[in-house]
Amino acid sequence: MARKKNNKQIFENIEVLDAGAKGKCIAKAPDGKIILIGNAIPGDVVDVQTTKKRSAYYEGDAIFFHTHSSKRTAPKCIHFGVCGGCKWQNMHYQDQLFYKHKEIENNLKRIGKMELPELFPILSSKKQYYYRNKMEFSFSSSRWLSLDEINSTGEIFNKNALGFHIPGMWDKILDLKECHLQGDPSNSIRNAVRNFAVQNNLSFYNTREQFGLLRTLMIRNTSIGEVMVLVQFFEEDKDKREPLLRFIANQFPEITSLLYVINSKGNDTLYDQDILLFKGRDHIFEEMEGLRFKINAKSFYQTNSEQAFELYKVTRDFAGLTGNELVYDLYTGTGTIAQFIAKKAKKVIGIESVPDAIEAAKENAKLNGIDNVAFFVGDMKKVFNPTFIQQNGIPDVIITDPPRDGMHKDVVEQILSIAPQKIVYVSCNSATQARDLSLMDAKYKVTKVQPVDMFPQTYHVENVVLLTKREM
């Protein structure tokens, strides 16, 4: 049944059938169109109010629940439903795994349109909470207000916030009281910094007007107990900056690296900024299978350290190295995969576009005593060319771990022209992975597929695919 309210349609008694891309759940309207629902899970029976109408589908929100799904569980976090960080926290973990696995299979079949082997069962994460090793929080002088606050007749005095952006609202920050994604002392540090700033009248950043002292707070930790804290200030004010940093250092002596940045540009990205040391080292260390990785404020490292170990083991296993192979590691980042597989290969060549990442890769390889790796920096589609291949050799195996957008078509064409015996494709976006795989389908066969859950309580999932060259 359907009716209208304020020019928006309401569909009643709609059963939620499935989970789709980006965490949206799927139902069918009485007219046969798909409805994408953001606040329900499969198995719920709901009334849905539409928010958008497209030619082929609707978008909407559940406004009344007739029946709750058996897949539901109580969210752990008090901010669930407002914060956009853990959209599947209300779904049992085994059901999350089911829908992640299903999405990968659907993308490979629907977009890739290729013959597939049976997918291996998804590798679950041992930690379903407190698994992230890096969190970034934003300060704001204009926090997100609850409906009760908005409807209140009283004046709201404290509008400061330190937390996450409200989904779809670049200038509104949810003031976090707790977060279950990163282990201690993350919550304690964030809450202490906020309280000190409020008590000492330190100004929080105003995104619209671009003024205020405090801009962002980054906290990183590692599996061996090291902690990095970086405070980003919009402007230099030593008389206010130093007391805050001294407070953090004294309150949390376990901090390994206490850093700060003065960033007055339009955005808060750190990659073009000078990182300044206040106390301790300018880096922290992570360890994995006897390897030691130096991580600075700008370094990329997989955000789930324990599950990264499982992901890399799958990658190495799929490569099937015997010690005689030349391996190319495309989009190598800080060279973690390259170094992880190096002892099983004759030589590993890593390529990455970020100069700081390549410097870190070289430094870490030296630190680990690995001498059979070489790293090169540059735009992949320009560096990875016939001249480069001629100078460095034709690889037996290519490992590629591109960003969410996947590989540039020129990179795919270069891989096909080289035609290594094996390709191991690691991806955080199975849709773009499927697109790239389809471009290689004439020459390569998908022989293994292993989904890996790196991000419990979210719809994100990694996938590793082994391609072997077809016999022509």
C-alpha cells in the first residue's frame, strides 16, 4: 500500500529483502521499483518514506517497524544512527559477513561477467571492535544538534565538538562521547583534549568562516603498544598551543610520538604540511611476522593491523612463490606487501606515486635488512611503461593493490602486454576490481577468490583474486 505525505510517498508493510552497495538495504515498492533504504536491515518489515525518486528506483527511510529482523542485534555505541562510521552495528556479525561475501560475488558476476571458481569463505576479523589503528577527529564550533536541542526553548551555550562529520554534512560535527573502533587510550585522549580546550577557552575551528585555533586530532596506535598523537592547529598561537600539548604529554605519558601542525590552508590534509615534533619520536613502529615498519604521520598503513597480516598471507599464498620469481608490486604504498613477500621471491619491484611513501618503503627495507627489493616513485600509468620493463625485467608475478578507483586502463593494457604468468589483485572495491578483471578476461582466468573482512560493523570489505594466464 502507498500513500503521500508532504509530497513524499509512504509505502507500508514493505519487507526488506537484501543488502546492497554502500550499506543500503533493498526492498521493492508496490509498483515494482527498487527502494534503497538506509536505516533498515534484511528481514525487517517497515513503512518507508521516500526521500528521492529516480526513474528506476526510490531512496527512502524506514519510519515505522512492523517486524524486526532476526538478523538484528543491539548497537554497542550510543551514537549509532547519527554517526555514519558503523552503519551495520545493528546487524549480527555473521550476517554482515554473509552480505559482504554476497556483494563481492555479485559484483564479479554482474560487472565482470566472467567465469568464477567457488569463492573461499570470507575471512572474519577476530576483533569486531577496537580494531582500527588510526582515527582522525575534527574540531568544530558548530556541532550537530539533536532534535531535542533544536526544539528546546532554552539557549544552547556549548556548541563545540570533537568527533566525526555527520554523513553528507561537511560543516557539522558529531561530538563523540565514545567510539568503539580504536582501543585505549584513544577515547581518553580525545575526551581529555576536548575538556581541556573548553575549560581553557581554546577556540574550535569554524569550517564555514575558516577561523579558530583547533582543527583536527589524529591518534594512531600499533599492536606493540606505541601511540602517536597529532594536533592540527589552524593558526600559530604559542601561548595557547604549548599548554595544550604539555597537558597531553603529562596526562598521557604512554604517548610515543606527540606532534603538531600549523595549517592555515583551505583543507586539512597533511601531505603538504610540515609535521613538527613536540615530544618523543617523530614516528612509531609496527611489527608483522618479524618485520618492523616505521610509521610517520603521513604514512599509509592498513587500518586493521591484525587483519592486514591475514590479507598479506593470502596475497603471498596466491602468488605461490618459490624463491626464483621477479615480482612487481604495483601501488606498493610504503612497501609492506613487497617486504612481506620478499623472502619468498628472487626480487620485488615496488611502484608508488607518493614520494613520502617510497622514502618510507626504502627506509623500512633497510631497517629490516631486506636487500632484494627496489622502489620507484611516479604516476603508475607513466612510470610503468615498456622502458621501465626493459630496465627492470619482465615479472613472473604482478601484485596490484590499487586505490578504490581501481587501475587506469593504460596500466591494465601494460599488464596485458607483459603477460606475467600470475596476477594477484588486492582490492578494497570489488566493483572496480570486477571492471578491471573483465578487461583481462580474454588472457587471464580467475582461479581463486578470497574475501577478507578488514572493517567489521561497516559494509566495506577487501578481496583478493588470483589470475592465471590462459593457455592460448
